[in-house]
Amino acid sequence: MTTLENFERMLAQGRDGALLRYSLGAEYLKADNPCNAVLHLREAVRQDPNHSASWKLLGRALNESSDLEGALAAWRQGIAVAEARGDIQAVKEMTVFARRVEKRLAEG
């Protein structure tokens, strides 16, 4: 059984939580399935809106799903969360990602 299958089984058994949803999102990204990743990562940030890593991964999943505006919004929210928590590295990373998307959006 794969890691993804194990996580899905845990969810089916009712062991839902922000960390499980984050882990599912990460596994779906590894499996090149950003659409399913987005679903789980949106739920992760709903359950724990202060988890900056979930915001960062949600932005990535949205970006890989070609939702540039959604990715930008997720990263901006993630930057605010990371700043409030003092997570300097996450702020730096998401700022770089957000600037790249802003540039792509400006180019049309």
C-alpha cells in the first residue's frame, strides 16, 4: 500500500485533521495530481489557518493547476500567516513565488 493510499484510508476511517490534509496534498502533488492536492490543502488551511506550510503548498498546487490568481492569493495569505508567526524562511520563499506569479500575470 502506498503512502497516499494509507493517508486516504486514514481519512476514510474518520481521522481527519489539518496535518493529514496537508500530507494528502503533498502526496497528490508528488503523484502529479494538483487538482486533488488543492482540495485537501484548502481543507488543511480551513482547519488550521495558521499553518504557513499548508498555505505555501496550496499556492504551489494552485500554480500547478494553472490558477495563477488563486496561487497568488494563497501565497499572500501564507505570507501574512508566516510573518505573524515569525516564520522568516516561509515568508522569503512565498514572497519569491508570489513575485514570479505577479510577473507572469503582468505579462498576460
